Amino acid sequence: MSQCLCGVLISVFSLFLSGRAGAQTREWPAERPPQPLPAREITFPPYEVQTLSNGLQVVVVLHHEQPAVTMRLLVRAGTSSDSKEKLGLAHLTASLLDQGTTSMSAQEMNDAVDFIGGAMGAGAGTDLTFVNMVVMKDSFDAGLRMLSDMARHPAFAPPDIERQRQQMLSGLQVSAEDPDYIANAVFDRLVYGFHPYGMPENGTARTIAGLTRDDLLEFHTRNFAPNNAILAIVGDVTAEEAFAAAKKVFGDWARRDLPTQTFIEPPDPTRRVIVVNKPDSVQTELRVGHLGIPRKHPDYMAVNLAIRILGGEGSNRLHQVLRTDRGLTYGAQASMNTLKETGDFEAETNTRSEATGEVLRLIVDEFWRLQRERVGERELDGAKAYLTGSFPITIETPESIAMQVVNVLFYGLPLDQLQNFRERVNAVTVDDIQRVAKTLLRPDRLSVVLVGNASAFSTQLRGVGFGTYETVELAELDLTSANFKRSGTRAAAAGRAGAAGRAGEAGSAREAGRAGWAGRAGRALAAGSVAAYQQAPLASRPSQDPQPEESAKAMALLDRAIAAKGGLEKLRSIRTIIARQTLTNQGAQTDSVNYIEYPDRFRIEAGGTIQGFDGAQAWAQDSRGVHDVPAAVARDARASLRRDTVALLLAAKDGTLTARLLPDVKDTVGHLTRTLEISGRDLNPVVLYIDPETALITKQAFGAGAGGPSGAIVEEQFSDYRPVDGVQVAFKATRKIGTLSVERSVTDIKINPPIDSALFKRPAS
């Protein structure tokens, strides 16, 4: 198997040398954190649910630990109900619900609440608006009447409207300079597109200034109805008292016909990078993720735990890699936002400007790792322990219980989910995590938002596989615009992606990605150099299904390469290889013997060191004895086998990987070369350069992993082809990573010799 000898063998050898060098650093004593304490028994308080004749759902939860009662009324309409021209309407409406009613001014209402020792509030979320009241038990009736008055008869007094409007506008001015807020807002818009979930919930200066009292009244009349609401009463009352009071206070609230809401579909996950330039920043806010799942998704719990392993409490790989191991940030996390219609997965952190590229690469790597590798039982147990251990805290007070209950009812979930929460968490297995990670995570289609000083990090992006990006000046940012820019500033996107910028003007992320690839990657590949190749969006261009004509051309070129290599039948017959070769690195030579058993085993003996991989465990044996290699090196060793040229050709032929035809390029002496990209859900893109006359592969290129510099591109050049048992083998190869170079010369090779499988197993220490 020819290119295996320059691709896999050189790659693996370099990887293990890297791992060996790293292993020579001082190994500090370490101990695992203590196991969590056994979970204490919890019992969700008893509850009852009734629906009044007018359609109002009422849930009563009995909680007699404190002489207090919490009442929360939830209306099924929030900021997602705002039209594009009236963004901020739901928030402005909610902010006025506790600012006076038609029977009490704001001052009178506050005095009345203070007199009974209560507290009130109101707010709006993405899918809902709420009002709540907390009172002592002896003021339950008075508090419930005040809650009803707030929800049903808000005053919307003009002076109060203007006061709240100015507060919202002041808040927007502050937020406009806050990188954290900007990154979150741009991320939502990038992921959800023009679906209401992607629009700025707090509105814009223009839309807020244009809201009128009539708009508030119309929103309230349209959405506030008993058959569109849920009332939760939690506290020191009996079910009979609570239901009787609810019927008395809300029974005359008239049912109404409700509007039918239809939303534009959010876009499919598409890899797109938005850089918001804030020149005075000394650090970068990063957001990385894509469209997720709605709250009612059947795999909610498994996905919840998977995202917690990625970056949540109880595990948090991102924090371990970015903070603990490398000190690149003060903290990193990943979260799952689940809403009524859909949701998103998002990783977030911030770092100093000069580390932006490295942090971005590491975040993307962790998305891929979660999808490709089974999580450990210990990681999963940690995430489970946090969820089950913290759940009792979420039902300690009447107010927190009320919030849990109305959320379950709002999303149409069975109430017994609160009672069997711990059982549902503990039922999730490692197999469940692997299944949802493979099914629902799309590391090849991540949306990326970077907010900071673009001049300090933009040159790093192409080195980590994000050569196509769009830059928006902070002063020009417009979240309601297709290209994120205010009218009159829709020039070609920065980042030297002119074609992508023009496509962005058309308002389509998918078109931007396609135009960026065709216009930019072709020119970069044509340059025939590593530096130019790095600018092409090798891993960052959107994954799109090729057109039938393009697919046919790609398959025709693939068939030629397979035939030139030795033919489909011959390549599929290869099971083992033993090769002897000489590696030359900066003048120093090393002889090695390499054993390969396909699809996933190898052993390399060189310079008194042995390295092996048995398909699951990577190990090394040297003067220090036998030891495991770092996990990152093991992952790249596995990837090296996947990048074996024959393995790539066969997988593309079988359809397990995708072959895409790329523009023809010229080499350094002007010879034309055909190019074919091979990629898949579990393999980052590899570009094969194919001689148009012989159809032999002369070079392949891919992103460096643990064995190379951060974000570098690896080039492997093949020459001196000779037939061995009917297979064309490249007897000479050169592997380059930046300025580093390793040459390989094969001295002897045998195809399909017998090999004892025990050679690949880790020896006893």
C-alpha cells in the first residue's frame, strides 16, 4: 500500500516522536478529585392540575415548609412574537406589567405590595411572558387579585412607557460596547438566521423608538388570554383553597381566539465565520456552535449530558483543555439552549488576541472529539452526579418550584418528569452519548463569531482552517441585515473573501460559502504553495451536497486514480504490509521497520523505540519502559490510518466518504494537476493531487493535528513509483509541515505477508 508508507508511516512516526518528546517533561504528581457524596433522597412536593372552563391551566403544588405562597402566570407569547419592524415590543410590554394597572398607579401598586410584605415582577423570554407574585399565606387572596390585575388590566401609562423606553435605549447603548453581548447576539442571528429566535430580543434603537401605546395594547390583547396561559400556585395552601381562589379571581377572564403563529424555518447548519472588529479590544470573545434541538426532543437528556461533558458542570472538556492544560483563558463552557421550536449548541470563551486562532482550533477539535470518540464512564458519571446532585437546589423554594412546574407544562412535557428526574439522568449510557453526538453534532458546519481587534488575530484564521471569513466593523453592525452591515456599507466582506462578500450581500450564508470556495480556494490552490493552500477553507467551507454532474466528474477521477494504483480488486485485497525504510530529518537518518494490519493496527520499530496501535490503545516502548502515549497523539494516529491513500480511495468508492472535484492547479513548474477532496463526518478534508497523465497521486494535504504546529497544513509529496505485487508504491516521499521536512526512502516492502496480531498489543510493563 504505497502512500501508506509516506502518509501513515511518516505521519505516525512523527506523531510518536512528538509524543515521546512531550513525555520527557517532568511528570508532576496528580490525584483525581474525590467522588461525589451519595445523592440524598428527594421527593417532589405533591401537586394537582386543573383546567378552568375558560381554558386557563392551573397547577397547585403543596409546599408547607414556609408560610408563603408563590404565584406565577405564564403567557405563551414572548419576543419571538415580535415582527421585524417591532423588535423589543414584548420586552417593553412586560416591563410595564408591574408599573400600574387601570385601577392602581405604579406608586399605589408598589405601596400595596410593600404593605403585605410581598414582591412582584414581570418579564419576557423568547417564547413566553410572565408575571409573578410572592406573599405570605395570610395575604394569598390579595396577592392573587393583584397578579390578575397586573396581567389583565395593565395601564400602559404614557409617562411609564417613555421611562421604560429610555431605560431600554440606555441598555442598548451599554450593550453595544459589550463584546460578550455582541458575540451572543451575532451568534444567535448567525445560527437562527431570520427566524425570530435569531433577531435581537431587546430590539434596536430604531424599532424601540417607533413603538407606540397602540402597539402595546395590540400585543396584550392578542396574546393575553386564559386559554393561552398557565397559572402556578405553590406554597402553604391546600389544593381546595388554591383552585377555589383561582376560579374566583380568574373565572371571569374571557376566552379568545388565538392567532396562529408561523415562523420562517431557521437555516440548516452552515459553516460561516463572522469577525466583528472592535479595534480597542485586547481580547477576543469566541462563540462556536450550530442549530440544536427543541426542549421536547426525545433525546433531550442524553444531549444535555453530552453538552455538559463538552463544556458544562461536572465534566467540561473545554475548560480542561483551554484553562487547566494551556492557560489560554479564565474559563470556557458549552451550553444547550432549548426552546419551543428549536435550539442551539454553543461553546463560548474569551482569550487574549494573540491566542485567538489556537483557542478556536481547540474548540473545534473538541466538537470533533465528542462526535468521534466514546466518552469515558467517569466523565459521564461526573456530569450525571452534578445534574442529580444540583436538582434538589432547583426545588427548594416555592418560587423555584413554580418555575419548574410552569416550564414543564409550557413545553407540553409530562409533570412526572420532575418526580423521576434522577432516574432519567442515570438511565443515560455511554452508548446514548455516542449516538446523539454522531447524530446531532455537526463539527463540519459550525458557526463561528469572533469579537475583538481583527488586525491582531485575522492572520491566524487561515492557519487554523478558516481562510474564508467576513469582517464587520462594530460601528456598522446591523443584526437585521443579511450581511450584518447597515445599509450603504455592504461592500465585499473583509478577510480577503471578495466572492463570499458579494454572496453575503444576497443574504445567503450558503451562497456565501459556495462563492467563497469557488472564488478563493481555486486561486489559493492554483498558487501551488502551502501558504496559499492555508488560505483556502479546507475545513471551514460549508459542507454542501455536490451537484450530480460534479459528482459524476469526481467519481470518474476517483476511478482513474484507483485504476492507476492497481485496480479496485487488488486494492481491496491488501490486508497487511511490512516495510523497511530510511527516514531523513535535518541530515540525521533513522532506519525503521513498519508493520501494518488494516484497517486500524500498526507497529513501528526505529532507533531503539517501538510504537504501536492496536485499534484502540496507542503505546510506546523505550528506555523508560512501556507507557501509553498522550490521548491527542493516539487520536491523530487513528486519523493517520484513515488518511492512508488507499483507504481514502476505497472509502470514497464505497460511499462512506465523499469525493469532491476541486479546481485544477499548476505546480511550481507549471504542470497542471487534478485535485480531489475526500472528507466525511468523521474525517476532516484531505486533498489529493493527481497527475492528469498517469492518474497517480503526487501529493496530499490536510490539517496538522497533535503531531504538528498549531493550525499548520501538512503536505506529503510522493514520487519514484514502482510496482509491487500489482500495486504502485511510491518509494520516495517527503512530508512537510511549515519549514519542517522529513524524507522517506523505502528499501524493502512486502504486501500481505503473515503478521502475528500480538505485535500490535501493548506489552506488559
